[in-house]
Amino acid sequence: MTRILVVAESALRELLRRRTVLIILLLFPLAFYLSRRGDHLGQSIRFVCLGLGWALSTAALFAGSAARGMEPRLRLSGYRSMHLVLGRLLALWAVGALLCAPYFVLILVDQHDVRYGAIALIMVLTVAVAVPFGLLLSAVLPRELEGTLVLLTVVGLQMVMDPASTATRALPFWFSREIGTYAVDHTDSGYLTRGLTQGIAVAVVLTLSVVVAAAVRLRQRRHLRIA
């Protein structure tokens, strides 16, 4: 547990070094929210949740890419790949919770006649999905630019594709549209069930994929072990 916390602290320090990036990521969901606030009650809520997902995925992408040079040394020092993955996930999930809190308060103050519990659930799932999604991109793509382009593509598809189509369900943040519809339009619980099921499934699959990718990339060869 101590090693996991050490990795988490290191990840937080690395993020804090990028203050300008953090400020941009903090304000990015606000731009999404304000851009659709005058159109429809639900659009602004759906867009701010999507903005949070993009911001957290980007932060996780940067954190994973920054750790590439340090992880092999930690691995040789006795840290297991599980320590590295769990520590980074813990740190980024904490950042995600802090980032979502002011936007949930904003919706509480600015929006009325919505199901606030469902909106909180969207934000929890967004944090759970966005963090491993960004870390997975950093594990499989060698450069931050490539990962950022993938994120932009995913967010763009999430905006323009018909949420009722089968293909849209493969997108990582599809659950936000379903639960958002339940929260804003007061539809039946089927929307909540479908969104919750998809969100949990995607979070589990992405998290396990990050663990596997880290184990493969950081596998320790016997002749490189430190006695």
C-alpha cells in the first residue's frame, strides 16, 4: 500500500508541474457548459459531462506519457506493475473527483427540475471511465499528440453520432447520454439501467486493459533484476 501511495504522490506532483495545462483542463468543461446553456436544459448538462470526460482523459494521457521514463527504473527498484498502475489510477481518480465537484455545484445552483442524483452518477462514471481511457492511450500510443488526436476523434463522434444507433454504444461515454436523458427529461428507469450497465462495463474493461498493457510493457527480465 505504501508503494501505491508513493506512485500516487509522484503522479500528482507531475500533474501540478503542468499548471497551465491544469487550468485549461479545469476551464474546458465550463466552455462546453456555457456553449449550450441557452439552447436546451439538457444539452448544457450533457456537454459539461462530455467536457469533463475529455479533460480527465487528456490529464491521464499526459500523466501516463510523463511516467514512461520513470516506470522502468521503479520496476527495477522492486515496484510491481500493479503498484504503478494502481497508484496512478488512484491519483487521477482523486483529481477527477476534485474537478467534478465544482461543476456539480454549478448544476445544483444553475439548473432546476432535474434528477441531481443521476447527474452525480454520470460524473462518477465519467471519472471511472476517463482515467483508464487516457492511461490506455498513453500505453499504446508513443506520443501525446497521437493520443490527443484520438481523444478529439472520440469526443467528436460522441457529439455527432445518433445516440440511438448500435454503433454509438461502443463509444466510452455513451452512458452520459442515456443517464443524462433520464436525469433531464425524467424518462423511465430503462435509460438509467442501460447507461449504468454500459458505464460500469466500459470502466472495468478499460481498467483491466490498462493493467494488462502495463504488465506487458513493464515485464521484468530476469537478467535485469537487481539483486
